[in-house]
Amino acid sequence: MIDPSHKKNRFQEIWHDYRSEIKFVTIFVVGLVAAFFFINNEKVASTVVKPITVAETKIASVVLNLSVVGFPNKQSENIIRGKGDNFFQMEVKNNCNGIYESIVFLMAFIAIQVPWRRKIGWMAGGFLVFHIINELRLVTLFIIGSTKSHETFVFFHETFWQYTLIILTLAIFLFCADRASRTVSALRIKEKEDAGSR
């Protein structure tokens, strides 16, 4: 028969040894589930998600219209249509607006055990970089769709950029989280040194 006190002590040891990891996973998973339920609400989808999607589409359209890029187009809501002899059109849907990846990034950052005043700047910076990359994704997909075969477009849309975004989201999070953690560690070391010199 297992001694209840032994089982309790074992749980206490696990909590003591892996407290930060348990907190991270709990906050991350609960936050992720709550956020996904929130954005899938019909009212939220129409008042928050759709305007973000339209804004992402508008920015991509403006970039494509630049003379240095050279892909004249007309944007309507979340659709970009080519002009002249370019008959390609691209609809930016919910899984292309970067919202889901942004939620994963933000929830992971919220879950890390670093004071808010130390991580908010890195979190905002990483969020901005990610959305710049997502705009690059939309721009390149329109260019590929306008100049290459349908099969090539499908490959870049469903394979290349899907995996690339996952890898880049993870890389941006790890870099920003590492910098935020180093800032906290450096401050703690400085505080100890200051306390020791008194």
C-alpha cells in the first residue's frame, strides 16, 4: 500500500522542481483555448477579425501597387484583383491573416515567467516583426499567383509558407523570450552586486 504522505511529498517535489514549466503550460493552454473560442465567436469575427483581415489585405495591396514591386491591383474588402492583363485574384481568409499565429506567439509570451515591464517591449517587437513577415507572405503569394502556375501557387500557399510561418513564429518567440529573460537575469545580478557592496 502506498503511503499517502509519500505521494503528497512526491507531488510537492514535482511542483518544486517544475513549477515554472507547469505554470507556463497551464497559462499557455488555458489562454490559447480561451482566445480561440473568443475569436471564433460570430460577433467577434465580424467586428474584430474581419477588419484585421481587410487591413492586412489593404497593406499588401498598397505594397503590390508600388512601382518598385510593379503589380497593379485593386483591393476590395479582403480580395486583391490584378489589373490590365493580370486576371489573378486572391482572397485573404482567416487562416491567412496571421491572427492564429499571433495568438500562439502572444500566449506563449504571456505564459513565460518574466515580469511584464521586462517582456512587453520584446512581445510588441516580435508581434510587429511577425506581421511584417505575414505581409511579405501575402505579397509573394499574389506575385506567384500572377506569374506562375496554379500548382506552384498551391505549393507556396499550403506548404512553403505554412511551415515557414511556424518556424519563424517559434524563432521570433525564442529570440524575444531569451532577450527578455537575459534582461531580468542581468538586473538580478546587478541588484545582488549592489546589495553586496553596501
